[in-house]
Amino acid sequence: MGLVAPAGTPPVIVARLSRTVDAILEQPATRAWMERKGFEIAGGSAQEFAHILSADDAKWRDSLRRMGIPPE
């Protein structure tokens, strides 16, 4: 799970959102709630999240291809 913004969002806004989300994820009440729900808490930069999304996309495209299901 992650937070995304529209393409073309100014980098200064993306950085501010990232810092804000990271600060929220560091709050003990937030961490406790997320851990109870089974979330892995990571945080990180927009570039790191983009890499995760790209890797997940490749993994699932490959899985769908092997099952004969065309991606949409």
C-alpha cells in the first residue's frame, strides 16, 4: 500500500508528502495500529516506491503470462 500523486506533481510537493507520511508512520499509535492489522511499515522515498511498484508490475505480468491471462 502506498500513496501516489498525479503525474507531473512538483517534486517539492512529492517530497513534502513523503516527509509527512514518514512522520505519521513513526507515531507510536499509528505503528501499533498498523502492526495489529498485519502491515509491514516501510516508508521511504518516491523513487523507492516507484521501484517497488515496477517490480510488482513485472512479477504479476509474468504470473499472468504464465497462466495465459492477458493483462489489461
